Amino acid sequence: MSTFLLAATPIHGHVGPVLEIAAYLHERGHDVTLLTGTRFRETVEGRGVRFAPLSGKADFDDRDADSYIPDRLRYRGIRRAQYEIRTIFFEPVPDQFAALKQQISLIQPDAVLVDNTFAGALPFTRAARATAPSEGFQPVIAGLGVMPLSQSDDGLAPHGMGLPPARTAVDRLRYRVLGVIAKQVVFRSVQRAAERALALAGMRLDRPAMDVARQFDVFFQTGPRGLDYPRPELSRNVLYTGVLPQAPTTRELPEWWDDLDGNRVVHVTQGTIDNANFGRLVRPTIDALAGDDVLVVVSAGGSPISALGPLPANVRAASYLSYDALLPRTDVMVTNGGYGGVLAAISHGVPLVVAGVTEDKPEVAARVAWAGAGIDLRDGTPAPVTVRDAVTRVLDDPAYRAAARGLAEEAANRDPLAQIEHELQVRVAARAQ
């Protein structure tokens, strides 16, 4: 058996996948520690996994955006993305690095696995070791892609723009120009922030900040391979795992559950974080489909149902819902593009309507549309008529469900937890020789 140290940026959609891996490794008899924000202590320990806390800027509560990205409303579009990447993923690097270094020294893990936004692990990667003298214990360093892969590749637009792969030589030329602009202008402030933060941890960053997957000994990208673009230059360390299982739930089904019988079901959600304003997507969907021959099922992501406002007769709502129970009975999912929720829908063969414009959501939406498994609205606050037209198209055109089911079949043919354990063990054994 091996000793593993896992770490996650304290955001629900990042901690969840890492915790599922940690719990599996623990159940397999390995010694496992999970390093993340203090708000997740009870959740981690409830799965039998040893918990280690982050501190300083690395320890924030993702439910309180004002506490860690207080100026986000001052920015729009790409400038907001720049601000959030700098603040969430790079400013915490010194504190992440310090906590990780302490835990590595304390428990001497055979391997470390972090989510792809936990940039404090980069100074421990093979690329950093190649340019700096080795110090102390050197475990295997693995990454977990909990968002769409951001690795640059010929024929792809700069990550974050939500554009499909190039189809023509003109597209390729345009994307190359956009790549130069992105590097030298659009994401210049992000690059500089990353370089400054990592320099404080003793690392010189010599590649684009969003293209660091290549640096890990192995990088596990979640999601079916068919949900990502063709990549002729994909680095050999990247392995697609399929869809990780979600945390088990013991929540009781709502009293209206039997109303789903015999109805076409449209599920709408803004995820577990972006619920301060249901007018962005949930309310437009409710209004769009009021009176239609569908049952609209709303998950409020932990917020009270009263925050949704008056509900038409064909709407059912709950603060939380079990996706394992709901998605097999869902015909279309309307979402703001959270990657975890999209993967859950894909794993059940549910086609999607995606309205996402912040963080990684444009990339999620673009991939869903490219794969044929749904519609990308390219708007974070769509009008009700826009939502209604998209939902109707997905319901009426069987090609969307066929594409989603194809991705589900691909995912079903993989055992991601067993694959991750095996690949880590192979690299641990190779390191020991």
C-alpha cells in the first residue's frame, strides 16, 4: 500500500472530485491525507479521510464570494475572467506551496495529486525539478483536470474564448493571431501574476500560465475523450479518465417526486455557487416554459425555494436534488455550465442547453455544442424566448440525445478511480527503482 497526499482548491466543484479519489484510495487500504479549506473538514473526515487544513489566502469559503473575490462586479467579460484567475488561482500560491511543503515533509507521500487549479503544487513538478536543484523528498506529482483541458494546441483558439476547433486554414491563421494577442495583451496580467506568485515559491514559470498540464508526472483529465477537441500535440502525460462518481447522497426525495411519471422533464440549475441571482438563468427558464407540456424541475443549489419567486403549475423545486435519482428521468438539462454538473448529465446521456460566460463555462458550453450533445447559448443571461427555442430544439431533435448517449457509453466503459490508482502505483513503483 502507498501513502498519498491529495490537495484541492477549496471550491465545491474542485473538492468533490478530489475527495471521491481520496475516499476510494482510503477504502483500498492506502494511507490518504486531503489538504483543502477548513470549511470542508467535516465532509472530508466524514468519508474516513485524514484532513489537513490550508491557511492564509489559500483558505477561503467559496460560498462567500465577497470574502475572496470582492471586486468581481467591477469587471465584465474577459477582464472579469482575468481578475478571478489572478485572485483565486494565483494569489494563494505562496500559502498553498507552504502548506503542501509542510505536509510532504511530515508524511513523506509516495505521490501527490492536486486539482489543476492548485498552482502551489507546480514548484514540485518535474518541470520545476529540471530547472532547480532537488531538495529533500521527491514524490510523484499528479494533476487532476476538474475543468476542460486548457493545454494549447495547433488549430485551437486560446483557452477561455469558447471557440470550436479550426475548420479551415483561415481559422488556423486567425487562432494563431488570437494566441499572440492573448499571450501579449489579454492574459498578460494573469501571466505576470502567475510568474510573481510562483517566484515566491522558488519557481521560474517559462510557459503560459494556462498551459501547465504538461508539467505533471501524470495528468488525469476528467470527462470522456469525445467531449474534448482533437489534439495532435496532446502531451503524453495526459490521460482521459471518463466521469468520476459524485458523492453519495442520502437526501429524501421531495414529496412531488411522483409527478415526474409520464412527463417530459426539463431540469434547470445554476449550480451550487452562482445562486445570488436566479434571474440569470433559472427564472428565464421557468418563465420560458410556463404552461408548456413539460415538467420543469429546479434545483436551487442550497438556496431557499422562496428565492425563486412564484412558481407556475408545471414547475417543481427543491433546495437540493439527488442527480443519481433525477438525471435518469431528465429529458433536457438547462445549466450555466458548471463542469461537474455537465459531466453528470453527460454520464446519464442527458442533452444540454448551456448558458455560461464566466470562469471555464464558455469552454464547457463550446465543447457540449461541438460534440453535438447540446446547444451553447453564448449568453449568461438569456431571454426566456431564447431558452424556450433551445429547449424545444433539443427535445424535438433526437440527434442531441444520441450524441449525449454516445458520450455516456464511452464514459461507462471506464473505471476512472481504478485507472487513477493504477497509474499512480505504476509511477510510484518506477520512482522507487
